Amino acid sequence: MPAPFDSNSILATVIIGPDGQVVTCHDGMAAYYTPEFKAALEKLVR
């Protein structure tokens, strides 16, 4: 697996921006339903 996708965690999230670059990686659970997370995703696609 390429480095950004190589995780030992069962729950792993990789966010890739419109330019194809990895924006962030997170292992484990997270609160993806928050207004802050939604705003970060919306900013990414602008």
C-alpha cells in the first residue's frame, strides 16, 4: 500500500483534495458530523 493508505487501524480515513494530494489522514473514530468538519470539506472543494 502507498504510505498515505497504509494503516493498521480498522477505521481509517484519508481525505484527498481536488488536486489529488492527501489533505489529511486519521486513524480511529472521529466526529465527522460536526459543522467544523463540514465547513472544512466545503472549503476544500471551492
